[in-house]
Amino acid sequence: MSNTRPQSELYREAYERFVSLDAHARMLEETKSIVFNQMCAELNGDFPGLSVAKVEQKVRASDRYEAFVRKMVDARTEANKAKVAVEVARMRYWENSQDRADERFTARTSP
């Protein structure tokens, strides 16, 4: 079964998916320090006598912070996969365009 939809539509959809996933990944990356600081403030409220270094160490070692970092990395990985799909769509367009050019050349030069 061949896809009869225009290559431009396939490219647009792939690019829109990439943009959406990239925005999600960037949002997580940009909020990393905010989340870290919030977690430090929470822990500092629970244990007010701890030094800043000890609080930061405990937050970095926490399962919650690890889960956030993993979520951030997974989001970037998905965005990168979507970017590859955009590049594949672009390559398919140029391959199809080249195939049509070859067909036209063959048709002109055939006896």
C-alpha cells in the first residue's frame, strides 16, 4: 500500500511533531534548576539544620530528582527521534524529486 498524500504534508506533520516534542524537552531542560531549587527548599524546610551542600547532595541523590532527570533525557531523546523523522521525510522528497528528473531525462533521450 503506497502513501498517496503529498510529500509536503508528510514533511509538515513530521516537523510539527518534532517542534512539539522539542518544546516539551526544552521546557524540562529550562525548569531543571527551578525544580532542583524547589526540592532543596522542601528538604530544607523538613530539616532546617542541614547545610546547603548537604541539602543539595540529598536532593541530587533522591529518587524524585533522578526521575525528573530521566524524564528530561527521555523527552530530548524523543525529540531527537522526531528530528530524524523530519530528515527522512526531507530525504524522501529529494529522492522522489531526483527519480522524476531521471524519468524526464530518460524520456527525452530515449529513441
